[in-house]
Amino acid sequence: MFTGIIEELGVVRRMSSSGEGTGIVIGAQEVLSDLKIGDSVAVNGPCLTATSIDRDSFTAWVMPETLNRTNLRHLTTGSPVNLERAMTLDGRLGGHMVSGHIDEVITMTGRKMQGGAIILSFEAKEHLLRYIIPKGSVALDGVSLTVIDVFDGGFSVGIIPHTASQSTLGQKEPGSSVNLEVDLIGKYVEKMLAPRLEGGREKSTLTIGLLQEKGYL
């Protein structure tokens, strides 16, 4: 689990592909301070596992499914990447709960300055927009952002200059792809309510006998 608060910009040092997946060597500093083999690191959003660690880099293995469903397949030597270690329970949740499981790759459609912020627009299909609400949260390339507006066929977010300079979003232009993870709470709520929304009835396991057995009655 992650927060969507990027710790540093890493850089792809090397990529090696085989039929079983792709190994990515990423140059970094901050995330290496306590990183151990087997730890999770969000790389542009997707949760990857560190398979080896050196003095100034770590290696992660990316399975074909992850490459097919994310924009990691577009990385090349020298590409910057957003890095975040898994959250700890004794830290502040500065962003929102991010799983590192990408819902879809979407495309930036607009970029403009408004006051001191950069407003970014993205296209998204209806099956994703149902989980995106104004002032709600989304993760784009692993960055936790607040939704400004939702419109027909897309949505917009704003980033401050600090976020632009400390993440890959500052380098994105219209036409660029980003990894989108919608707010997972919305998906769980929808799943729980699905039987009622579809007109069905869900049999409850809560009974008088169970309440008596547990000492509530």
C-alpha cells in the first residue's frame, strides 16, 4: 500500500527483456536508505518488487501482464520514473490509499496554467469515470492528486510547481500516457452494493441467535 506522495525521481539505467518479463535497473538514492530485497516500490504507479539492490540502484522484475497494462512498456534507458516505497503504519498518510494496481493507461488531452497551478486534463472512459468525482482522489503515474472537474469523456486535476518539479507529471504534454489508479474505496463500495443495485437480495448472516451467542443480547 502506498500514499501517492513521490519520494524521488529515479532514472532507468538499463532494461533487459526475455520471454518471462523485463528486468529494470533504476538509479535512485532516497528509496535505497532502508530498501530490502523483496520490498515493494511503486514505479510510476505500479507496485514492483525489488529483486536486487546496489549502492546507487535497485532492480525490479516486471511480468508481461504488468507491461501490457501500464505505460512501463514505454520506458527506455534514461527515462525518469516516480518512486515511492510502501507506506509504514507509523507515518502520515499525506495523499490517499493507493494500491499500486493500475486500472488503465489513459492519455493527457490538455495542459494550461491557471494562477500558480498547472491544470492537466485527461480522457477516460465511462467505466472509469464512474469512480472519479470532483474533489475526490486519483493516482496518476503514482502521484496522489485531487480531481478538479469531471466532464463528458474525461476529468482534470491541478498540480503545483513543486509537484511538477518532483515528478514526471511536470514533463508530460498532451498526448502523453499516464497510469491511472482510481480510488479503491469506490470500487469496494460498488462491489458490496451490487446485489442491491441489481435488484437482488443478499442474505444476511446477522441473526438474533448470533447476537445472543456473542453476548450482545
